[in-house]
Amino acid sequence: MAKIFVSHSSHDKSAVVQPLVEELKKNNHQVWYDTESLRIGDSLSLAISDGLSQSQYFVVVLSTMFLRSNWCMRELGAIVGE
């Protein structure tokens, strides 16, 4: 079982990301996914940083909206840094 961090634009969540996360979980992978991994009151940047450092693999859902998002691009930079 691998721990996988999924980076994506919120615009792609329902059509692409949620089905992908469900399939990964069906195959017994542990998935860091914002909707399921963040709790009210969490520091977004700290939670993401922790998720990145604890993950073995990274899935980046590239889309036009992902590439237009400053937040997504920062997250991609952090993934490359890992």
C-alpha cells in the first residue's frame, strides 16, 4: 500500500479527481486528498506540507485550470522539491 498525494484544481474535483481517489482507495492505497484530509481550523499550508512529506508518490491532475492557479503552481513546486 502506497501513500499518495493528489494535487489538483478544485475545478477538476468532481469530474476527475474524486473518481481517481476512489479507485486508488479501492486498490488499498492511502490517499492524501484535501476534501478528506483537511479539517476545519487546519492551517492549509501546514497540512499540505505534512501531506507532501508523508507521501511516497504524487499524482498531479494537470488541466488548464490547474496551470492557471497560483496555489496549484506553488503546490507543484513543493512536489518537485520533494
